[in-house]
Amino acid sequence: MTASDLLARISAGTAPTILDVRSRDEFTHGHVPGALHVPFWKVPGWTPLPISFDDPLVVYCGHGPRAWLAGAALCGRGFRHVEYLEGHMSQWEQAGLRVET
């Protein structure tokens, strides 16, 4: 999912569940608005919020590798609609898009 598409959905109140899989320090220094924080290494054992395996999830990290590992774990657990934020947090910040702290 592109950053502009995700931001539009956030602004419209129709955002999917957004998962930030970076470290706690990275997350607290700024994240996509509304994102949940679950470090990538905790995702395999993560007990998710009450969301369906059919609900969309957008996963991101700093540049991609941690998100891909987390996404693979989520798919392995049965989530059917896992997407990645194009360019991840690095591109979000480079574009000057708003962040939460």
C-alpha cells in the first residue's frame, strides 16, 4: 500500500489495522498515526486484538526486512490480507507525512 493511500484511509477513518514492527525506541520517536506496536520478533507469538483473519493488515518497519519476517509469520498464523507499506517508515518520513509520538 502506498503511503498516500494509507494516509488517505487514515484521514477518512477507514484505515486497516496498521502494525509497526520496529523497536520500541524507533516507535516512540515517531510512527504512522494509529499504528500498533509489536516488535517483529514478538509477532509469531502475538495475541492480536479482536480482528478477523480476513481483516486487512498493513505492516511496516524502517526499510522492509523486519516487516517481511513479521508478515510471513502473520500469514503463517492465518491472516489472509497482509500488505506492506511501500517504502516503509523511511519513505513515510522522507515524504514529510505526519507522525505520532
